[in-house]
Amino acid sequence: MPFLRVTLALLTCLPAIAGAELRWEQPIQDFQRSPEDKYVEARFAFKNVGSSPVTIRRTRSSCGCTTAKLAKQTYVPGESGEIVAKFNFGSRTGPQRKTITVFTEGKEAPDVVLDLRVDVQQPFVVSPGLVFWRIGDEPVAKLIQLTSANGRKVRVKSVTSTNPRVQAKLQTAEEGERYTVLVTPAATDRKETAELRVETDYPADAPRTYTIYARIK
């Protein structure tokens, strides 16, 4: 009789376990970032497409630099949710791969292994990052070089100045590879400060803007 009761209990649970299923929209996600970004967040969305509730009992990150947050643990049929994974770069550069293993109630094996891939590289080099003139200097143009790095194509969309008395003119040497910016003050008879904002198209999901400083001192 005890064996029969245990068998019946297991059979009763089987439909609920079999009817539990999470469907993940994008279990593998790729990002391209520079070290200055410091971290990246990935949102792994899912939906319970089964006929019974699903409980995510725990998640396990591949290293301490990656965290995973969940708004709640149990999701009824048809309900959606997401796991927010945050990877802190620290001093890491180059291609990085972090995983988040997800365990659901009623399963010994992992339900899914989420894959977060990040290429942490400096895509663009600005040299120099500061140009200046002393009061009384000739208001001659200063040259700034903009160069894509690590074999990437980075297109400069625009360069703007926050100070109308300091003009910035963009010149294309090779599209997606090399640019120059000519920075010219209207005069050098007084102190001036300007920020030159370099707008690029890279990376595609979060285009970066670089800042160059110009001063008359």
C-alpha cells in the first residue's frame, strides 16, 4: 500500500510538471562596449507557454562579476517575465562570455543556460582629447585625429561645439576609419571653454558620443 500511494502521488504530479514550460525570446545576447561603459545589462525575456505555473527556484551566474535579478519566482500560464543580468567589466577587456543558469521547480537539470557575450574594446581613439590656446595667441586651428580601432568601422555622424565662439569642422579622411576635426576660436582675447561632442554610429544598439575639450586660458 505505501508503494501504491507513492506511485499515485508521482502520477498526480506528472501532468503539472509536463505542462510547465518557459519559452525564452533571446537566450543568447551579444554586446559591443568600451571599457568606459563599465558594465552592460541584458534583459532575458520569457513567457510561460505551458498549462501550469512555473517557479524559478534559483539562478546561478558563472562568476561574481555577473548578477541576475528576477522580479518574482512563480509565473502562471501565459504570464511573461524577464531576468535582468548585469555584467561589471572591472579591468576585463576583449571578448567576454558570461552565463546564467536557470533552475525551475520540478526539474533537476537546468531549464536553460542564458548566454551573455560582450566584446569590451575601445572602438574609437580621439587624439588629443584637449586643445587649448593661451590668451593673446594667434587664433589658429588645432587639429584633432579621430581613428577607429580594433578593425571596426565607426562612422562619425557629426561634431558640435557647445560654444559658438569655438568652431569645430569635421573632415573625412576615410569613411568609417579616419577623420579630422579642425577647432578654431573666434578670438583669444578672453578665457573660453567649449565641449566638442563627437557623435558616432557605434555600437548600433547604443551609439556613443565622445567629448573633446577646448580652452582658452
